[in-house]
Amino acid sequence: MAPRKVEEYIREVFKNTDIKIEVISDLALLKEEYPLFVAVDRAARNIERHHGRIVYLTYEPSSGSVDKTLYLVGKGVTYDTGGADIKAGGVMAGMSRDKCGAAAVAGFMQVLSVLKPRGIKVVGALPLVRNSVGEDSYVADEVIISRNKLRVRIGNTDAEGRMILGDVLCKMRELAEKAINPHLVTIATLTGHAVLTVGTGYSIVMDNGPARKSLHAQQLQAAGEELGDMVEISTIRKEDIAFHRVCSSSAGVLVLFQNSGDSDGTGKGMGDDVFQANNLPSTRTPRGHQGPAGFLMLVSGLDKHGSESKTPLKYSHLDIAASGGDLPNDATGAPILGLAGLYLKDRY
């Protein structure tokens, strides 16, 4: 199912419901506001049905006040070839399931349309794109300026998930700064490292500082366990941010923490602020499922909203690579039940 068909499906699902739909498909607008997304979309632009788009779904209660605002961003790669860093050796099979994060967001919004919970506003975002390979593929070494005006150096085109999530998460962060009791969540079939870490059938949740203070991960784990939607907990550490950050040294040289395999674990790059990924599979990268959360915090600006900032924002990343369901088995719908158990309990 290519991006256009996903949009058509969503419009049919939410027809005559309380869910508001906004679709951004104009290329000029996408280039202006979501440049990291557009980089991934480039190679698919020569086939109309493969054109990327971003779908926003919004639920607001029909009456009463709101005491919680939830922002969900789900990875919607409708098919992942790996791009120029192509998936070889048979590992491309099953990559039609790389949209399970976006599907989970849509599924959660459908739960809202049925239960009509009180007191909670939810904005769901589905960046939908095909990571194709072609003459206009984005490639390693490109530097792309993000929505947050950061210069992102590409290291691996098969790390496209964090690319399509980053600018959308930045947009959500901008909205969250003005929202009532906000919590931002990314959901993605992101890393093979997650599968090796917890095994098939388990999602992994990682909280930033403000979310960790609220014991969010533990609460989600308990809610999921009650409903059979199993969640394990990982921790985002300073190393996960340092891996992707470029820092200024006293000599004015930009030092890039990329752990590219050199003996000192560093590389140097001029003209970039954030390093997207190394060129190794996540399964061969230390902290391979936590690192992408660090990248998303950096590129979205959430690193400026930690526990000691003036405006702390709760953020959680859910890697569902091990729980979303692999072909030929049915998709599972994880983590819809856990999210519903946590956020909607006693609201309907």
C-alpha cells in the first residue's frame, strides 16, 4: 500500500467521525517545512502513486475541559528498500511492514473515535513515504538543513525512519510548547537492535528526563501488561545524544561523535550540526535502539526541553520492531492497547 492509498484508506476509516484530517502533500510546502522527509521522498517522486505525504489526525472532546494533550508520531515507510544503501542479501523481504508505527497511530485514533474519551486532546501524525532507490536517491555525505535549522549529515540512507519522524516531531514540539500538560511520543519499527534486545513480541519504551520523572515507562508497562501488550523499558543516556552531536572545540573545529569504527571513536566534519547515523546495521552498533531516540531529541529541539529547562516537555520513544508483527504473520497492532490502557482509563 503506497502513500496515496494509505491516505484514501484513512479518509474512509474516519469518514463521519470526530477525527479531523489534514493532509500535506504539496511538494513546495513539504520542502519548506519538512526537508528531512523530502530527502527520503526524492527517489519516489517520479511515480505519482508513490508520492509522500504527511497526514495529521486530531481528536478533541466535544465538551468539557482538557487536562492532557498527547502528540503521537508514527513511522509510515510504506516500503523500505534501504535507498542507496540498499537492503541486500534478502533482508528487504517484509519491508512493507515498515509502516506499523503510523498504522498504530491511526489505530489509536480509531479507538478515540469509538470511545470518545473526556479530558484529552490527541494529535496523531503519519509521515507516509516510500524509501525508494533511484537516480535521485538521497545519499551518505549529503548535508540537509532540517526544520529546526540544523545541518544534518547523512551517514546511512537505510536510517530513513528517523529522517521522516524528525521534522514532524519538531512540529509537534512547537505545538506542545503551548499545550496543556503535553506528552510527545514517537512509534516506529525502527531497529533490528530492538529485536535482539528483547525478542519477538515486545515493544521497547524510552523516556526523556521529564517523562522519566513522571514514571511514564513504568506506567505504560503496567497498562500494557494488564491487556497483553507487552513493553520493556530502556533508558536514554548522554551517550545516545553524544553519538549524533557535533560540538565546537576550543580550536573552532567541529568534533563529530559518530563512533564510525576509528580507534578513538570520533570523526571530524565541517559544516554540520548533527550526524544522522553511522554506516553499520543497528545490530552491530552499541546502544543501537537507544541512539535513534537521541537523534530525534536533537533534530526536533527536544534536547532543549529537559528536566532543568524553563519548559520541560515529556517525550517517549517506542521501538516496535520486535512487536509489530512480521510477514507472513498478522500485524499485531502494538502498542495500541497499552497506550489506550494508560491514557484513556477512566476517561469514557
